[in-house]
Amino acid sequence: MPALLEPVAGRGVDGVSGDGGPARNAALNRPAGLDFDPQGRLYIADTYNHRIRRVVLP
């Protein structure tokens, strides 16, 4: 069975916006990595914005 991928963060344009709002409306700039902490929270390395962004999953 093929895997289905669905974006959980970012809107497909470079930028920096969306802190405190829905992750799908955020603008990231060269996301380069992601990881989960022991509690299952998602973190994204937003490289060109020099930030680590936490994503609240539904």
C-alpha cells in the first residue's frame, strides 16, 4: 500500500511568519531537519530564519 504524505507545517513559500498560529499557515525558509522530543512534540530546523520551530500536531 502506498504511503500518503500530508504537510503539517508551512505554506510552500519562503518567509518567516506564523508563530502562535496554525502550523499550515506558517512560512518557513529552508526547513532542513526535524525531530521529535520524548513527549512526541515535533521540532523543525528553519535554517535560513535561524530558528527551531515547534509544531503542535492535531
